[in-house]
Amino acid sequence: MSEVISSQLIGRWVTDPTDKEAVNQFGLTTLVFTDNGELRYIIHAEGKDQIMLLTYRIDNSTLVTNQPSDPREERTEFSFTLDGKLVLDYRGTKGRYVRDTAR
């Protein structure tokens, strides 16, 4: 994993509230990337959060995730905007995330 990219990715990201398409498509979600390759994908549903515990690695500009309880790699292209937002492109569907500094 590229050290520069991984340091940009590490931390807590939330669905960009100005990205109405992503909010409609994915709902309100939080992604928590750790420096040891773990990813918590949290879907904030009505009154109850659904949490998926994943592992991840970086392959060039691709985020490769895996869910140990149901092993299967998923590949998602990613990039960062000039203003620091994380853009995930999963099979042509893009979503923007902003760093959550409140927690």
C-alpha cells in the first residue's frame, strides 16, 4: 500500500451531505479506515446502525476490500478531489465522502 495514499485514507469518512445522489443510492454511511488494513463500513439505518467489518488494501487507484465472514474481494476505484473529498467509484456509481473530524 502506498504510504502517501494510505495516510490520506486513514480515518473516518462520512457520506458527503451535498452529494444527494450518493445519499439516495447508499444512504448515510461512515467508513473508518485503520492503519492496519481494517475497514468498518457503517450504514446508518433508521434507529439502528449496520456494521460490516472488512479488510482492505490498495492496488494503485483501486480499493480492494474483503469481508472475512463471507470472503470475496470487491474492487472500487477511488480518488481524492482537490478539496480533499474521497470519491469511490463502484462499478460506475460514484459517491463522495468527507473526512469526519468531529469524532
